[in-house]
Amino acid sequence: MRRVRGGLRHQLRAALVLAWLNGLLPILRSPLWTVSTLAMPISLLILLTVLYRGIGMIMGIVGGLVWTMLSSGTALIGDAAYYRLELKFQQLIVATPTSPLAYTIGLALSEVIFTLPGIVLFTVLLILNAPINLWGALEIAASLILLWYAVSSIAFYSSTLFTYIRYTWAVVSLLTLVLGVLPPVYYPATYLGNAWWVAYLVPTSATAMVVQGAVRVAHYSILQLGMAYVSSIAWCLVGTVLTLRVAKWRTP
Amino acid sequence: MRAIMVSGLRRGFGGKEVLRGVDIDVDYGVIATLLGPNGAGKTTLIRILTTELMPHGGEAYIAGFDVVRQAPEVRRRIAVIPQDAKPISYMTPREFVYSYLLLRGLSRNDAKRATRESLEELGLWELRNTPIYQLSGGMSRRVLVAAVLASNAEVVFLDEPTVGLDAASRRVVWNSLRQYSNSGASIFLTTHYIEEAEQISNVVFLIDRGLIVSHGRPNELVEKLPGKYVVEYPVSMSDGSCIQVGSSCFTFVNSLDEAGNGAIRVSPKSLEHYVLVTIKSWGEENEEG
């Protein structure tokens, strides 16, 4: 029998293999998939640019960045559920040294790779159209990474709740509405008046506040931005706790 | 040490006990088949043995490791094709098998070599760069078999591996399984095809309503039946002395002359007849369906 590895090095490699097979390979096989995920944020960008010119365009670009990160999470719900319920791929992997955490991280990485063209597109547009200094760039990167972590971990947990793949389709559409359109992602949280704190209730709008502040398309106080970071970190913690609860190979 | 040792294994879902104290021993270098009707507990047993499902009682050891307390050790030594599993369709057979082997922890060189050997063995090498969605259902099933057999695991679990395969494909898979077990590994498979169990198994376990009701070598089980032939009658024609299986009656005889009027089929006794008369619920299921 061949020697089989199972240590930390194997777990890292397993995560990369999963990222390759579920992220890079589909893009190479059919770039149209990537373009299709960009259809909605680009549509909103065009609409906002036509309606509100300069500021609308910046809002559209910021919203597009956040939306793209969100879509990497919502795509994870569909993929993880599909692999578990339809292909039984997850069960195939249970009988290997690959850990459930490596599996989760690998799938989450794959979704980032899948959405990478969108992230690059909106980043380039942001650099070309908005004044960003180094500190602002770091703020944007940090808040987007926190968002990716939060939505991916919560998405993986959510995927385990489904017993039938078609149910995920409806939930993904609803999540996109609830997390991507209704909260202040494409508009400043200040538009909500006294209820601006509602932006902290979902991770997408907390991230959007930081990015909007960094490119100076909306003005938030230091306290408001600090609270946005606290909200993002809190969502990450929630996601971690939820994922650790379900990232086990064995059904009790 | 045995490849699989199961003792008094129990598992329930809700209020229903699906496994009610299963005992199984399987040696190395053996193909063992678990035969039973739908709902008998076959998949539940495989899920427990592959560390995917927690048992509610009893013990199970794979390659000497406890499936509950030593699950990581077990996972290094096993490979499984779950029921209804499908390969990822946009991948090619080579990509799928290769990436599966990397996920199993093989080095890249070992994985490349094993991928080639296994694809050749399963007759898929010519199709190695064809996307799986362009392959037939039988071919894509063979990709899964190629993946787990390339793993070189000590114990391989296959939950209905040949469902949907045509006769030729099934034989390709059988040959590969035989070759794999000849290397010293054990294969534990479930199937609905009694012919499959008869053809490739060294040992057959019959499971019914969560209990192993019989086990042995296929020819030993057949020899437990009396006579040489089976005469099948409609139940309405029987005089009550036959064994009722669904809507038919079986009478075991030593000579074809003993087949009376009304016989609808006369055939040499086989594992199928042993299974049908041993697993009562199979007959009941046929009656219902």
C-alpha cells in the first residue's frame, strides 16, 4: 500500500487542489461562467453611472466589489450543497486524510478564484476613478478579506442545512437581495437617516461603509467606521463558530 | 488482523432501528458482498464503516482501527464510492482521478502513475482528456471506480458500484475488482445484482431488516438448498408444501421429471434462489410492488 500523508502540509495542498478543481478549472473550461456572475454588478454600475454620473459610478464600483465578494459566498452555498447532495463528492472525500476544515477552506478559496476576474475588474475601475491612498487601499483590502471570510463561513454552514439541491437556488437569490441590494451597499448608510446603524446588521453593508469611506464617496465618523470593523469581525466570529459546528465529517 | 471486524453494530433513525446488531468479519484479499433489499441497512452500514455516520451501539474495526475512536487512521486506509456518486462533470477522467489521489495524500508522481495505470485498467485511457459530461453514464461510473482503485487503499467500499452499467462495462469493473483484491486489499460492496455477487464475491453477507441473516461463500450458500433444480409455480397452483416467494412458489427437486403440470419455470438452483428464500422481506417487497 502506498504511503498516505495527512499532516498540515497535506491539508494545505488539499485546500489548493480543491481551489483548483472548483475554481480555476471551471474558469478555464468556460470563461462564460465568470462573465455571467458579473452581469448583475455591471448592470447596476451602468445604471448608477447613467443616472448619477460620477458619484453614481463610484457607488456602482464600490457596490460591485462588495457584490462580487458576496457572490463568492453565495456560490459556495450552491457548490457545497451540490457536492454533498448531488455528486456525493463530499462523502468520497470523507474517506481520505483530507480534513473537513481543509475541504471548507478549499471550496471557499475556489469561489474567490472564480470571482477573481470580477474583483480585478472593479479594483482597476476603482483605482482609475477614485482617489485612494495606501492606507485606504489597505482598509479596502482588509474589509474585503473580512467580508470574504464571513460570507464564506456562514455560506458553508448554510449549505449543510439543505436536504434538496433546488432549495438552494431560491435561498441564494433571496440572500443576494437581502445582503446585496437592500442594505447600504450601493448607497451610503447615511441615506438611512437615524437608522444608519442598520448597516451593521449585515456584513456586506459594514464592508461597503469602510470602502465608501476609503474612497471618500461618503463621509463617516471614525466611530462609525470603527463600528463597521467591529461588525465585520463579529460576523467572522459568528461564521467561524457556525462552521466549526458543521465542519465535521461524521453525522451524529 | 482482519480487514473488517464488526460486532453488534446498531444504528437508528428517529424511532426506527435500521441496524439491529450486525456482525461481520472480512479477511484481507477478499471481495465481500452485502446483498439485501431496499431499506435493509446496506448503505447505513457502509456509512458507519467509512466513518461518515456514528453508530449507536456495537463495535467496528477497519484494518484494526476503531471507526469511532480512530477515524483519522481509518480514513487513511480506506476508499469509498458512495451510493449514487458521480464524478465532477466538467473535469476529464485524468483530472478527476489525479485530483482525488492528491486529496488522498499521494505524491504528485505517485498520483500521475496511478492515474494512468487505473485509467488503462478500466479502459478509459483513450478518453482521458474528454470532459466527463461527454461520457456515457457507464463510463462516468467507471471513472469513479478508477479513482478509488488507483488509491491503493487497504479496504475499498463500493455502494452499488455497477448500477446502470451495461454488461460489458460491468465485466470490466469486475475484472478490475478481482485484480485489486488479488493484490491483498479487501473490497466490500453492496449490490442488488445477485449475479454480480455470485460472479465476483469470495463471501456474501445477506442482510435483512438490519440483521445479517446468512453468510458464506456463494457456492456454499447454494448448497444449503435441497435438490438440484428449482421448480417455480404460481401460488394459486401450489399444494402448500412449497416455499412462497412473493407471488411464486419454489419447490426444490433432484430431477427434472419431478416438475409437475403448472410449473412456470424450471432452473438449476442458484444463489438467487437462496437469497429469495432466505430474505423474506424481498419476497414481500415483490408482492407489494
